[in-house]
Amino acid sequence: MTNKEFFSSNWQKETKRTLVAVKALPTEMNTLDYKQGKMMDMYWTLMFDTIHHRGQLSTYYRSMGVRNPSIYGPSAEDIEDRIAAAQAASN
């Protein structure tokens, strides 16, 4: 199993497990005391924060000339390589 397959598999399992756990909490725990917000809102806030920071890392990698990892599917570099390979094969 590649690192990408391992990460993807675990990410999917843990996300499902987390959602099941959050939905199974007692109704009195649906509100966070310190913010008076719904727990699902907090979950989505954390999720968007994770996405945001992945975008930051991608930006930093590109500006440093480092190839981006294809964590959530092919990166821009992967697509460029595929297009170049297809063009080379057709010539």
C-alpha cells in the first residue's frame, strides 16, 4: 500500500468514525458552553481550517519550487506531467 492509499483510507475511516461519534452525543452536548455554538459547526470550522492550511502549504511549496504532494487527487504538477506525456506519445 502506498502512502497516498494509506492516508486516503485512514482519512475516510476516521472522518466517518468522527461523524458517527459526534452525532451519537447526547442532545445536551449539542451546544458548546464557551461559544454557545453547535458542535457540528465546530466540526466544520475545524475541517475548513484544515483545508485552509493545506492550501497554505501548497502555496509555500510552489514558491519554494517543491513538488506538491497529491493528497486529495492529482496536483497541478501531476496533470501537467500527464498532458506532456500524452503530447509526447502522440508525436
